[in-house]
Amino acid sequence: MFIDQCKLTIMKLWDKGFSTDKKIDHFTVGNDRELDLHLAKYDVIASQAHAKMLGKIGLLTDEETSALVKELDAIAETIEKGEFVIEDSFEDMHSKIEYVLTEKLGGTGKKIHTARSRNDQVLVAMHLYLKNELSEIKSGTKELFDLLLQLAEKYKDVLLPGYTHLQIAMPSSFGLWLSAYAESLIDDLYFVDAAYKVADQNPLGSAAGYGSSFPIDRSFTTQEMGFETLKYNVVAAQMGRGKVEKATAFGMANIAATLSKLAMDICLYMSQNFNFVSFPDELTTGSSIMPHKKNPDVFELVRGKCNKLQGIPNQLTLVINNLPSGYHRDLQLVKEIIVPAIQDMKACLEILTFSLKEMQVNKSILEDPKYDYLFSVDTLNELVQSGMPFRDAYKKMGKEIQEGTFSPKRDIHHTHEGSLGNLCLEDIRDKMEKIL
């Protein structure tokens, strides 16, 4: 099968007139073509900035610059429509785009690669792609955050058991539970913002990792592509390959940790032994043998995908660890790790937001007497407030519980910031607004 797939001569930007064994071509290209469809838009943006810069420094005429920019616009349109294809006869998006430019513009198309390498082409496309994807992830996280706070406000007075060690502990509420996940997402976005800062540096002009003898204007392309700053040192720019992806992966891993915990809670709370929440039939699945089943497949898959996402930084580390400075082909593998991970992250955010809108809560959970012990601490605290020393009150409560004579007072008086009676939802919202 492997040999059968290796029959085409592949166009390469580095072609010097001799042919590589087709088995080598097939192995080294891998699934780059499919992955490059996610990045092609950004290669076009970078190529337009590069062409304008070449015109600015006199390596292209005004007519050549305009022709290249116009033709790149046409390619961008095919990408936007989903009509851009990287056939098996091309090594990657870079060779396909240059081929189209050359077919349309002849010698002018061949000039687009002046003063750049495929190395910095890949780098700048990835930086632009990650900037866009991190912005979308942040937007998706904010949408989920808003929903969690909305639900927290709606159900702030509906009590829920709080657990430690999965044992009944103290009273909680749906408002406290949901807003906890909302505030946790704020912490996660600090890591996303850090990754964005790493991505928001322009590596174009580093060429193969050692710069160019052409008098290129890297500040011009930085401004043209909307980067905050340059990645100044050309060796550092190449050393950043894999590092920017790992920073992105760390940002996603933090969000994933929050989402997987939320998904796990929901799986527990949906079970008949808890019966705290439920979802409409159309959001659950069934069993092929047990007609009574309503399975939380969505949340189980979110949990699984998010646990996988937390391992992505490790995967990237194992690929890039201990590589010497300069480019190495190992780095190609980074793309096939980070691109699918980003798609999974966005999908998990989207499906959770979609599903939680339909969540139905049980408003009478604590009427069950098995939850009486939730109120032991509040009953104990009332004794302390009446003047009894804490240790004496603690022993009194313990004895009553052991003897089966404990009668809880179900009044809850939590007033401090972030407690049951004072969720501080607007303060949490303000924290989020400060990082948007």
C-alpha cells in the first residue's frame, strides 16, 4: 500500500533538477497537504506582505508587486470558498501557491520566493494561524463563561450537596458550582494570553534561520501583517518553532483541565444515584440493549478529549526536546499535533455551551434526609456564636451524629465574598472584562 501511493513526481520548492525516490517523497510529506489547508490562508497573507516589501526595497517593480498581490487575492478567495486543493503532485501549500503564481504570471510568479525560505514561510503562517485560533478559543471560552454566570444567577438559590473525598460535606448551590467554573476559566485565559504574546512576533525574514543578504525591511512586514513586534534574532525565530505551539498547547491544556472537571461533574450529577441534573433526550444517547438508558456521551467525550489535550504539551516536548539550534525535519511533526488539538479544543467549548443551555436542575435535592449532615458545620457554628468553645461544640455535634440524635438547622447564613449567600457574580464578570 505504501509503495502504491508513491507514484507521482512531486513539485518541490527546493527542486534542483534531480528526482527523489517516490517512497521518500511519500514518507517525508506525510499528511502535510491536509494540514496545510488550515494554514494556506495565512501563507497568502504573509506572501502578500512579502511581495509588498520586495516592491518597497526595489526587488520588484510596482507592476510586479500589484500583479502578485492581485493574484494572491484570487488564491485567498478560492481558500475562503473551500475550493483550494493541494494535489498529490505538490509537496505542500507553499509549492502549490507558487505554482499558481507562476502559471498565471510567468517569471513574476517565480520572484515571490526572493529573500525568503520555506522555513520562515512555515513559521510566519503558523504564527498568524495561532494568533487567529487563540482569539477564537478566547472568544469561545468567553461565551461559555457568560452562560455559566447566567445559569449561576438563575439557580443561585437552588441548593446542592458539596463534597470532599466524594463524601457529603457542606451545603453548596448550583450558583456556587457554576460560577466556580466561570471564574476558573479566567485563570485559564491568562495562559491563553501568554501564548498569544508569544505568537504575536513576526519571524518572517529569518529565512532558513540565518537571515538574508538582501536589504529586507522586516519592520514593514511586521506592520503589514499586524504583528505586535518582530522576533528580532533570526536564530531565535527558528528556535521558536515548536515553542510557540507548546505555549498554545499549555493555554489549551488549562482550559481543558477546567472543562474535563466540569464534564466529570455533569456525568456524576446525571446518574440516577445523584439525580441533580438532566438533559433532553435529543442531547443524550441510548443503549443497544438497555431501553432505560440516557447516556451522557457528549460529556464523556468532552472529558476524554480534554484529558488528551492536557497531554499535548508533553507530546510537543518529546518532539522538540534537545534539538540543536537551527531547523530539523522533526519540527514538521509539530503541525500534526497542534492543528487537530486546536480543532478539539474549539469543538469542546462549542458543544458544552450548546448543551448547558438545555440543562435542567433538580430543585428539591436537599429534601432527602440523607443530606442532613450537610448542615452539621453550620449548626456547630451557631453554637460557637452563642458562646460555646469551638472544640466543645465540635465534640457535641460528633456525639449527636454518632448517636443518631442530630437534628440540623437548615438555615444558612453565608455572607462573605464568594460564599453561598454572596456569589460576587459581577465581580467575577469584571475580572473577565479586564483580560478581554
